[in-house]
Amino acid sequence: MLKFCVAFAVAVYFAAMTYFFVFQRSLLYYPGHSYNLPADANANRAFKEIAVKTADGIELKGWYAPATKRGITIIFFHGNGDSLRTAAPVADPYIADGYGFLLAEYRGYSGLPGKPTEAGLYNDGHAYIQYLMAEGIDSRHIILFGHSLGTGVAVQMATEFHVGGLMLLAPYLSIPKLAQIDFPFFPSSYLALDRFDNQQKIKSIHLPLFIVNGTLDQVIPPSQGEKLYAVANEPKEFHSLPNKGHNDAFDAFAASSLDWMHRLGAQN
């Protein structure tokens, strides 16, 4: 009877681990399947729809508001459950201050073709940066802004392009280290197909860095942002937002990040 119970427990464990491995991307990505024009989504009137094509042939759309008073354009990479429509309000304070703002959408999100993967999202990021550069914007006048899942895309882009700065809201060390919190009994380091290893990549980045965490974030532990900041290179700045969680920190982040960008511009 004991042997049977042990065998049954082992079988259940391996079945659960197999389920985790096979369906892990459905646990990581939560794409919406409908597309709206900026006007239909009540987005900022400065936004216009743009089209890009990735190196692997996926045709995507983003929303772009050109800069008016500032010489900087921000590219925003959103979290795993967002979309162009839900992310659009993030841009308002920056557009109002004269910055350019490009909402980058991922494959498989907002009704766009393709399925999200780590490599795929990197291809998507390349396409949006290359779009701005084709519009005559020097990469040094681009600031990358990532939230949650999007911090992994922003960090990777910062390793490949000589941009003007990197802003991370609610970043994580890596997907395996994040998965260990929710799935502590699985060897996530070996099972994860998409890793987004911010902790290792940040060490090779040498550009102005701005990291922010909400103290009440229950999705990504604030300690992961603090550890990421600890291994990052100067120049860097860290802010902890009291009583802010994972999705309610954008207003406070906007205020502090605008101050940071103003100071960054004054130094250049």
C-alpha cells in the first residue's frame, strides 16, 4: 500500500510537471484577441496607427505619437495581460510633456498575427526600434520603457541598440526565478522555454537606468527589482513607491520618470 501511494504521488507530480511544461506559455502570456483603432479606444488624439514587419515576416501594428517639444521618443513594452487599448493611458503624461511615444504591440496580442514567444517578442521589439530609426530618429534619442513582462523585452533591446536610457517598472530577475515563487516544486530553471534573463543581461548594459517598484506588488516581488538594481551598472536610479502595487503605479512612475528624463536631458 505504501509503495502504491508513493508511486501514485510520483505519477501525479510528473503529470503536473508535464502539464506545466507543455502549457507554460499559456501561463505566461495573456493576449487579447481584438484590435481597436486609437480613436475607437479613446486613446490620446496624438496617436496614429503604424505598421511594421518583423524579420520573421509577422505584420504588426503599433500606436505612435511623434515628439512635439522634446528630442526624445519613448518605446513602451507592456505587461503580459495588456494590449494597445489598455496600455494607451500610460502615454498621456509623456505626450503632454512633449515626448514622442510609441506603444509597441506584440505578436498574438490585440488581434495581431503570430504567437508570443521570447524570441518572437525580441523580433517585435527590433521592428519598432527600426521603424523609428527609419523615421530619422537616432537610437540615442530613444528611451526604452518596460513594465512587468515588457521589462524583459526592453532589457534585451538595450543590449542590442545604443539607446538613450532604460526605464523599468516592476521588473523581475528572470522568468525561471519568478516561476519558482508560484511553482516552487518544479525545476523551473530547466523547464522554462522563455527565460527573459534580466539579471544576467543588465550586467552588460551601460546606459542611464531607472528602476521602480511598488512596495505592495503581489505579482512580482519588489525584492527582484532591488536585486536587479544592485547588479546594474551606473548611472542608475531606483525608486520604491509606497502603497503601490503591480498595476496602479503608473501615475507615480510618470511623475518620477519625467523628473529623471528632464535631469537626463540637462546632463546631455
